Amino acid sequence: MDKEKLDNEFEKLWNETPVSNPEGIKEASWKKFHSETFAIKKQKSKPWRYYAAATILLFVLIGTGMYFNTENETENVVLAGNVIENKTTKIKQVILPDSSRIDLSPDSKISYADNFALNRKIEVVGEAYFQVKKDKQHPFLVFCNETTTTVLGTSFTVKGFKEKEVTVELYEGSVQMNVKGRDQKWILKPGEKFTYGNHGASISEFSRFVDFDNEKLTVVSTYIEENYGYKVILPKEYQNQKITIRINKKEDLKTIVQLLSEMYNLNFEINEDLKQIAFQ
């Protein structure tokens, strides 16, 4: 991808900020970020800002799932055979029979039938983040209270405890929302949130990225610790290094670690037992 095309795509992504931000602030922020990111400098190290830009564009280009029109299937759904409950205080990772992945939040539960590979229907109580494997022949349906989320291949979060409102946040792809007893359908785009409660439904925007604008590398380390549960150890000489980058809030941890490794020419080691990442 040439620089002009990369620049244009990157600017579109940067402008994906909440609508509450004034256009003047967005424009000024972009100009500042653009001048720093694409400035021509003589340097011995790798051009890490281009690594960052390429990775950010990757968030846009992958996960192009499509919605699948079905009738409202919230009626008389019985899912049995497999029940997984997270009674811990940490997120639990679950790999489904079709290789889709779920990050199941504490105090949350999922259930699905034994023939899941052919009947991709799953019920959620609580909160779960889904990364769905594409299968055009078998749509993936998530039931939560009175709502149904229908998807072929994408990533999204579903949150809904019993007798409380349901929210669905879409990170990649496209999904269709249905509500029990209603003929209306809602189609979500990345960055949109569907909310249903008190018999009312609405769509609003949310920020699916976190921005680090000329921040110390230790700030990114803290973000990883707070959101992924891994302690990050950096060489002393890198702790005050500055970084400007935008990260998908639901990005895979290893992708982020590999990116930082490339940006600063560092090796890393992940210790799963200690939940620790050491750069060197």
C-alpha cells in the first residue's frame, strides 16, 4: 500500500471518534498526529510509526463479517447439554466446537446444545466478548434476555443480566438485532452499540479504540496490566520512551505485544504461570 493510500485510510480511521467531539478538535488532533507519524526523519531504528499505522489499518481490513437475515428466533429456544459458568474474578477464555472464541466475564454464563457445530445458537447471562468464526452455511445466533444477535463472522460484546437491559457493542463486521415479539430489525456497523431495556431499543456510537498520544511506554504497560491481567516488565532505558498509537480495545494481547516488540526492536517472553510479559 503506497503512502498516499495509507495516509487516506489512516485519516478515516482517526476520525472515528465519538460524535460529541467538536470537528475543530478532531481536525487539530489529526494534523498533530499526522505530522508526528509521517514526518521524514533519519533514524537507525525501524520505522515503528509505519508498523503502528499498518497494524491500525489491519483492525479495519480484517473481520468483514456480514449479517444474515433470519426470522426472529427468540421464541421457544431451548439450549441444553453444555453450560459454562465463570465463578472466578477474572475473564475466562472459552473455545467453542466451531473454533469461535469467547471471553466470558466474571459472574457470567453461557449454554449451548451438543450439536453446536451445525446449530450455532448460544445463550448468554451476564457479559461475553465473541470472536466468531465465519460459516456462511450456519449463522451464529446469540440469545440474551429478549434479544437475538445474528452474525456470520465478526467480533462483538453482549452484556445482559437477568431482568436488566441488554447492550451489544460491535467491533468488527456487521450484525442484525432482533427483539422478541417485534418485527423490526436493527443492523449494526462497527462502532455502534445497540441498547434494549424497558421495552425500548436504540442505537448509539461508542469508542472501540483507545488512543495513546505521545504517552510514555509505561502508560501502555499499565493499560495491558489493567485490561489483560499481565504484568509488563520493560528495560529501564525504555520506560520513558514516548509512543503514539491507537489500539482496538478488544485486540488480541499477543498482537499488541508483537507490535511493541517490532516498534522498539525488543524480544519478549510471556510467562503464563506468572501472568508476566518481559521485554529485553
